[in-house]
Amino acid sequence: MGAAIREAIAEEMRRDENVFCLGEDIGIEGGWGGPYTISKGLAEEFGHERILDTPISEAGYFGMAVGAAMRGMRPIAELQYADFVFCMMDQLVNEAAKMSYMSGGKVCVPLVLRAPVGATTRGAQHSQCIESWCMHTPGLKVVCPSTPYDAKGLMKAAIRDDDPVVFLEHKLLYGKAGTRTEGIDIAIGTEIPDEDYIVPIGKANIVRQGKDLTLVTSMLMLHKSLAAADMMEKRGISTEVIDIRSLLPFDGETILASLKKTGQMAIVEEDTRTLGWGAEIAAFCYENGFESIKKPILRIAAADTPTPCAAHLENAVIPQACDIEKGIMELF
């Protein structure tokens, strides 16, 4: 997935000279290309005027990105870890998200904020999921790819969009390449066409067809949910798995249609349970599809605690495939 994101950025930079990248350590000669090697090689092709290394000041360089976007550029700002978004919340929430509204649509802010999320034994300050924080901000779009195919297509769509887009990338989905050793094997969405394509923002993907249960999820949890669906298939339960792909806006029509077919729903997320994005999806379904719901909607999420650093404790806090299976079996 890391290579797919890099490919999307490079293609868009070739297509549009207004696209550029900025962030910490993304273009250092002989460097890694950022902490997850996504920018590796881009400085050699596009030069340091378009691959900008910045000081360690998230508020500073994201403020630069907002200003550049208001002047017609299309910046891609990279966070080393999504947790650092809280250093730039004024620029993101009060500037980028609101400028079009405050100018009556005369000013747009076409920028992308790349944010690596998810628990990877890096502890409480480098493992958070920021979905709900960003979803609560009108004016932002929030996308969360789970496969290489979707990552490339959504990145292209985000760069071309005239609104600010928060692009969430799970660290364990990048792939084992370069300096990275952690990761998982991805079985779906790894075939990427040579021709240009986009994945529309706001459209979910039914990854697996089923008739007994609708399971809505995203990013790393998609792959764990598919593993759980295999387990439940052996128990005679047919699970329809939906990769939400876009959280703001989200594809309520696809979710409601699936719920109408199955009558039962589980939502799986890595974010903490309280006020997580799953609560919003559940509320939407109760408000708009109550007649389809046979049993209470099940939410499976991370525990309401800071993410531990120790691997065994992290695994206890973050939902695993066996936890998903157990929760759904209790529902049935």
C-alpha cells in the first residue's frame, strides 16, 4: 500500500505542477523518505522545491499548506504520526476546514493531510486513531483506505478534490519494504491497473457478500473482519463485509441496503469505543433503517484506554479476529 500511495502522488505531481509535498524528513538526501518511506525517491525526480523538508513544527508547516492551497496550489502535508495532528488543530479545524464557508465559497483549500494511524507497539503517543476527531469537523473530508487499489485511487481523488481531505493510512498496511519490518499480508486489492483511475470519495465497497449479518469496518480491521467472517462461515453464518473507505462523507445508502438484506449489523473499528465513528454509523442506521434491525447493533472497538506499548497488552486492547468472532457469536 505504501508503494501505491507513492505512485499516486508521483503521477499527480507529473500531471499537475501545483501539487507538492511538505513534511518532516521527507526529502533528505540518502534518507528514508519519511518514517514510512512513502516519499522515497520523489525528491530526486521533482526536486526540493516540490518535496519540501520542514522544521519539526506541525502547526508551522500545515499553516504553510493552508496558505498555499488558498493561493491555488495543491499541497500534500505529511504527519509522521497521526497523533501529532493535535499540534496543528487550529490550522486544520479553524482555518482549512472553515475558509470556504467563511468566504462564501470564494476561497477553497484543496489540500491533503496524510496521517499514519493505528497501534504498532509504539505506545500511547504514537498509536492513536483520529477518525472521530476529524469527522466532528464540518468542512473536512476523511478517507481511510484498506487496500493498495483503494489507497491509490482515493489518494488521486483527494489530491484533485477542492476541499481539505484527511487521508488516514494504517501503518500495518503499508507493506514490508525499505526500512519497515512490521506489516500484514494483504489478499485483496493488490492488483492495480496501469491506466489512470480514481476511487470516489464517499462510496463504500462490499468486499464480501453475505445474507445473515452486515459487518461495517475499515483499514486494518477490514482484514481482521474478513478472517473472522471465514471463522463464522464454518459455523454457518454468512457475513456481508463492507469496507466503508470514506468516513466523511460516508455511504449510508450502501450500508442501509445491506442492513435491509441481513437484518443484523456489527461495526468494527480500531478507534476507542466511546464516541467512535461506529457510534455515528449505528445512530444513522437506527434513525434511517430501524424497521430493518432485528437485534441491537453490535459495536466492537478498542478499549477506552491509552494504547499500551507492550505487544501482549496492545493485543488485548485492540480488537482481534477472535474478538470479532466472539462478539458476533454472542449476538447470534
